[in-house]
Amino acid sequence: MFNWVTALLGVIWSIALGMFWYSPKVFFKKWQYAQGITDEMMQEGNPGKSMILGVIANAISVIAFCFVLGFLNLDGWLKICGFSLLVSIGIITASDINNGAFRMTKPVVFLIDGGYRAIMYIGIGVIYSFLN
């Protein structure tokens, strides 16, 4: 069963986690260096546009994931969190690695991004399991 409150809280969770995870004091500088992005390059871009696109993409991802959880009708937070981990690492991060390998992305980027996604989807699973 789909629950819009769960989806909304999942979107808020993904944004809050992203703000922490990719903050300069946590992983942003390592991620930026591994990507070969300088501070000057960041200033030349449009961070506002990037943030808006990121929030929209995360919202779509969270809503779709909540629909999938509803279709599966898994019982218990442990099964839901296990499924969340499987999706985040086995599908999303594996797909990122597949694409990134051809762009010569450094492994640390996969670890940072994959860690964020694993924690994000597990958090959504926890939210889902307690509200549905």
C-alpha cells in the first residue's frame, strides 16, 4: 500500500542525509577531489539548478521505491531494510559502477555515493516499516 506521508518523509530524509553526507566536513571534499572538480568549476556551474534537479530526482526515486515496497507487501522492518540494502547496492550502485567504469570514475566515488544510497534507502525502509 502506498502512503504519501511515508514518501514525503523519505524525501525529507534523503535531502537531510545528502546535506550531511556531502557536506565539506564529511565527504564533499574527498568526492570533489576524486571527481576532479575544482572550486572554480563549482562556481562556474549553477549550484541552484543542480540542487533542484537533485531534489526532483531523489523525490521520484523515493516515491517509486515506496510504490515498490507497497507492491511487495514485505512484513517486518528487517526484511524491508534487507530489501532496501539489496536495491541500493545490488541495483543502483552496481549500475553506477557499470557506467562509471567507462568514465574512469575513481573507486572512492562509488564508495561515497553507494554509502549514501545504502543509508538513504535503508532509512526509507525504516520509515516505511513504521508508518505502513
